Amino acid sequence: MTALLPRLRPPPGPVSGRWGFAVGDTIAGLVRAPRPVARVIRLLDNFGGLVISDQSVEFDGDAVDWSDVQSIETHSLVGYLLSGALSKQANRLPLPWFPGRRLLLDVASDTALTALVATVGNAAAAVLDVRIPAEVNYRGTLRNRTLTAGVLATVLLADPAVRAALVETARAHGVTVRRADDDALDAAERRVRWLKDR
């Protein structure tokens, strides 16, 4: 991934045309399969990817037109990776469902984040302060919806050039980019303060 990123980085400024990295697109490009086979291979984009274009934004195979986007919320990279992205990825994998799976994932991610914040404290403040545009709020057919990044899209958004490309493209389309109200890392910091007070 590190070797590929310099070639994959979007140019500075808003994206014109199409830029992206997705599992299916990459495999289809490497294999050079016939068009019908490549179309089937591109279904693997559902397991991870990020595409930014002048028409839409896409996380993990789900795209939203810029004209429908209302706002983009930024989250702490570490907090989101251990909570929202992990939860979304688990829901996309063909794993058997069992009662309480979501609760188990939530408790595990909350515990891991709380332990991380309690142990690293100010030593890793630079890493913990990295914020990524991970949630796209948009108008759906009947109600407002949110498009969320999976693990691969989150890792790609960790790169400053990719982050800047998404934010600048959103702003070029008149979309507000703001800090999320319910950031997982903020909640972990509150839990650590509560534990220290006890």
C-alpha cells in the first residue's frame, strides 16, 4: 500500500474527472479481463474502496451524487477506524449473524479506544488529532441518509493528499465539511476522565 500510494495520490485541488482506489477496480486493472468478467470483478469494490469524482463520492461501492450531499462530517482517524469503519466492514463480510454481534463489536471497540486513550495520553496527540471526512450525509428518496467509509476507505483517507482532495472537491460543490458531534475518540476521552475521577 505504501509503495502504491505515491502513484495513486490525487492531484492537488478539487478532483476533476475521476480518482479512486478500490479492490475490484485494482484487480480488474491487473488482470486485464474481458469487459463482462471485469464488471463481475468490480463487484469486489463492495469490500473496500474510495472514489472521488466531479460527479459523486463513493465509499465501498456505494456512490452519492454531489448534488444530493448535504454535509460531510469529520472523525478522528483512530477513533473511526476502531469503531465506525470496523463495524461497517464486519457488516459487509459474509460472517454468520448471531444475536448481540453489533453490541459485542461496540463494546470491544469502546474498550480498545478507552485503553488506547488512557495509555498513550498526550504522547500520541498528533496521531489522535488526525481527522478524516468519514461520513457523507445526503438526501435519500424518502429520508436523509449517511454514507460511511469502511476500513480501506478510512486507511486511504489517512493520507493527507486524499483527505484534501475529498474536502476540496466537496467545498467546490458547496458542501459543508464539519466536525462530527458524536466522535468515538471524544467519547473515549470522556470515559477516561470518568474513570480517573472514580
